[in-house]
Amino acid sequence: MSDKLPDFIRFGRAICGDLSQAERREWWLGNGLGAYAAGTIAGTLTRRYHGLLIAPVYPPLGRWLVFSKADATFLDGDREIPLFTNRWSGGAVVPEGHVQIESFHLHGRMPVWRHALGDRVIEQRIWLEPRANTVYVAYRLEEIPPASPPPFSKGGAGGDLALRVRLLVNARDHHVSMAPGGFTPQVERAGEQLHVICPDRFTLRFQAPGGQLQTEWDWIENFDLPLERERGLPDRDAHLCVGQALLTLRPGVWVGVVASLRDDASADLNAALQRFFDHETTLLDRARPSLQIPPASPPPFAKSPPAPPLEKGGTGGLGGISPPDWIEQLTLAADSFLFARPLPNLPDGESVIAGYPWFGDWGRDTMIALPGLTLATGRLDSARRILLTFARFVDQGMLPNVFPGAGETPDYNTVDAGLWYFEAWRAYLEASDDSAALAEVFPVLAEMIDWHVRGTRYRISMDPADGLLHAGEPGVQLTWMDAKVGDWVVTPRIGKPVEINALWYNALNIMVDFAERLKRPSAPYAELAAKARQGFQRFVRSDGAGLFDVLDSPAGDDPTPRPNQIFAVSLPHSPLDPEIQQIVVRVCGRELLTSYGLRSLAPGHPDYRPHYLGGVWERDGGYHQGPVWAWLLGHYALAEHRVHGDAAAAQARLQPIRDHLLDAGLGTVSEILDGAAPHTPRGAPAQAWSVACVLEAWQRLERLKRQ
């Protein structure tokens, strides 16, 4: 075990025994290859995405549910006590094994249950093997003090206490449900293993350390999925029970089930458990030098020296004082979003899963999240690999919106992904001083600027009259406010969006710095930046209400009160004078700020939606019309520091996220929340840029506090 890992996310019977409370809290694990495991505290399946192994059967992100559930029953003589819970269509909840849960906690990212059965306590843990499509479900009978009655009762397996664990499998894309009989695998015994073979797809191999496997064939249908019903989607599922593991329980000894798509998965539970903890501990040790900044570090908007070297097992600067527990929890959460994406001639390519469970890797999300996921966590090599991976896909000055799958053509319907790419490179150079990588990519960046000046797809081009970027055409969504339902673009924002031009100005100044660093001509970029800064003043509203959201739209200048203006203050290079920066922060703070992020639309606007509910049409129609976006909280904190100069107060804006880590996706940060209090979490329960932007802002503000 490791005592270095955060474990503040824990619940007792009041939460675990209340089904509604236990189900709204979910655990999520990733393995670095795109696979994941997820479930509820109660052990119920409430999403089609819940399961013990959802793996890329078609790499890198053709993810299928292959191992659905391990339903364990405690055997003690004539007594059989279910430790699992299932929801069924019609509303029945049978059995109600969650009432046996005495406590649940996250040990780092690992979910841990204590099932209390009279004087018996069984601990259960689930984890994924790092960078392998293997899951472990382990159980251990707690030792009874010597003065207590003998540890075994009559009955069970050979007179011992035992567990019977039914193994439910599937073979479906994680986005769809399964009908009974929907697939017919071959189920075979292979020595002490049980193989579930889906020809031309996968072979799932089961092992039962501490027990034995028996075959079975039983379709179990009508699992109820209430969260899918809430989203207006099909809410029934079926899974195939292919066997059961009979596990003998002995005090202090781990037994369990191993399921893997590999043929070399280890059945040594103790060794596998230690490998997982070693991986988690290494993540924290690597991150601490980045999160513990020596007093001499520069402010967040200036260049900084390279990060201090990491000594194995060390804790970084500041006398070895660790960051807060919730920051360490987010550091571990960050690892779940990074995954291998090998490319021809780039076998170690890497990318970012935008969110769990339904997102893949998006250009925009990846670049926004990169500094927090990699640089704030001391993973400079990952940052470099991601940046170079995406460099392969730059086309006509643009990054793809959604990273293409195998044999697919990338789609470039995004105006901001490429502009965030410049900021990601700036942050990487600030942390690494990697001039060799900059020299390699500089021609690509220079060409990207050139394409934006002369024009590229979707009428994206610089207006020579004011130096600002225009973007958009009917029927296409290009900015991060990109909801589209059928042919309806909910927030089209055609014209000159405010955050696009804040990013444009930022990118031009970055190119000035890069050119000077490489001793190349910088004057052309400086001239473009000066013109863009002058043109940007058109965004300033004369009524003192901040900035216009879009200039020169088909309907004129758009004054809709949205959070996009915050980037004109939070980005390293701001085109605004200090007094206007203060107005922007004041407006966003008064109209849009919540404990967990910024609303996407002010409550007083006629289109404001206080709650994100309903079917696909209703939800997508309200996606950017009021929900709180957690990734914006970090940018607000940085902007607030810029105008007020109080790093501690700005950093305190991030503190409520600690409370959020005990709700919804445990230990991670949701995509969105309701605009109305109490800001119920919605959308994806684990979102990369939500985690990353909080981490990045916390680190930058910590640097300032310690000057």
C-alpha cells in the first residue's frame, strides 16, 4: 500500500446506503491507452458507459464494453449475502447489496469499498493495469483480532468463507446498448483460465487468483439506465453471464478476478496492486517540483527558467511541503486523459481524451488542456509529444477539430484550435526552454499565421481594415460555443468573436517572442500585433458593460453577455488597457461567476437556460445558454489576479473545486453544471480542460504567492 496518495474522498453509510446519493457519485479510471473503467458507489449500472473494462478494440479510440460487471455474493454456510446491486426496468432494485457498504473511499484514484457483514468485513478494490487493457477486482477478508471468535464458520468453500462472483460480459461499442442474444462468443476453459472469444474482435481472458472458474451461459436483460433516460436516449441494456469465480476468503489475503485482452496478464494481485500504487506515486513525485515553486519564480505572464530536475522519490522545493490534497487528486486525475496515439514515423505519439465517457481527442480541448495536464504535472515529454503529434495534422494553417480515426479524413471546422496551439507552445517553452523543438516547429507556426492573414477555410481571414480575424459561414460552428442540432447552429457567432481575436493578438505576440529567441525577423509579427491591438478596441462597449461578444456579425455587433471576453484579460498578452481589464473582470464576476466556473450566458438574458436537462434537442439547444463551464474558472482567477494583484485571493476562487471532487465524477471535474444554484453537475462527469485549467491556474498563482 502507499500512504502518499490522497484519500480525502470518502463516504460512510449515510451516503453509501442511500441509493440516490450512492448512484450520483461515480468513480472513473483510465489506463493511458484509451481504455477506462467506471461505475457508481452503489455498484449499479446507470449509464451505458459503466463497466469494468471498456477498451479500444479498434485502437486508438474504437472503445468497446467487454467486461460489464462482477456480481459478488458472500457465502457463509447456509447464508448468502449479495454485495452487489442492480436496477431493473420497471423500477425494481434487486438485490440491494449497497446497504452492506460500510464505507467507500478513493485511495488516490482507486475505488475502495468496505462491506460490513455482522462481524465480518470484506474490502474490495478495483484498478486498471497502467498501459495495459487489464482490470483487477480484488477482495480481502479483514483479519479479526485474536480475542474474537474463530475466523471461519462452517460451510462455504471447504468450510471457509467464500465469494461467488458472476462474470458479466459484452461486445458492443460503448455508445450503444445491447439486446439479449446480440452476440454469441465462444466460451472456453484454457487451463485455469476462462476465455471469451469474439472472432476477429477480441479474446477476453479471465483468471481467478485465490479461487476457481466455472462456465455459465445466462443472458441477463432489462438493466435500467436512468442517466441515459435523463439524456433522452435508450435506457435498457443486456449482458451475458459467461461464468463465475468461486473465491476462498482467508484473513488478510487478496483474492479476486483478473480480466484482460492480453495473453500475459499477471494473476499476482499483490504485485499488480503495488504496480498501480507505484505508478500513482511516481505521478505525484514527478509533479511536485512543478507544483511547489521556489520563491524566486517569475510571474505567470513572464518567461520562467526550466523546471528543476526531478530526483527520484523527491518532493521538490519548499522544504518538501506537499501541495493541498485536492491539487494532488487533480494531478492524478490528469493522468486519465493522456493516452497513446501512435502515428507513422511517430510511434510514441500522444494525445488527450477530452472527457469521459463519450469524447475522443479534440484539437481545441487538447491545446487548452495541455499546460495543466502536462506542464503543471511535470510531464514535459508528454507535452512535447502531443505538440509534435498535432503538428503532423496542421493543414491550411488549421488544426483538426476532432482527431481522425484510422482511415478517416480530419475535419477542420474550428477557428480556435490552431490559435490555442500557439499558447500551448508558449507554455511549453516557458517550462522547458526547448529551443530545438521550437526551431523544428517554427516554420509550421509561421505558415499558420500566413494562412490566417491571407485566408483559409470557412472564411477565416484577417480583415486588413482593423487587423482582426473574421470567421464563419452559415451552417458551420467554429468556436468553442459549438452546439449544433441537425442543421441548427445554436450559437453561430459569425463575424469577429472576441475570444478569437484575443487569441489572435496573443498568438502574434508569441510569434514575436519566438522569432527573437531564434534570431529571426520579428517585425512583421509585431506590426500585425500592433494593428490587431488597435482594432481590438472596437470590442469595448461605450456603456461600460464590458466587451461585445462578436463584431461585424450579420446582425451587427453582438452585445450578448457571455464569458468569452475573459480571455482578453487572462491570456498572457492582453490587448486591453488596465482600466478596461478591470471592467471586464467586474462584469464577468457580477453576471457570470459561480463557485465552479462561469456561466455561458448571463441569467438576465431571454435565452438563458437555468438547467441543462431534456433530450438531445433540448440539451444541445441549451449547451451554451446558461450552463456553468468549469474550465473557465481558472481563466477568471488569472484575470482577477491581473487586475487586482492579490494572488492568494485569486487562488481562493479555485477552492470550491475541492468540494466538487466529492460529487459526480469523484476526484475529477465535470464538464458543465447547471447555471442555477446549487449548480448540479451535468454533461461529462470527467472533463480534461476542467481539470487542467484549475491545475494550471493554481500553479501559476502559487508561483506569485511565493515571490
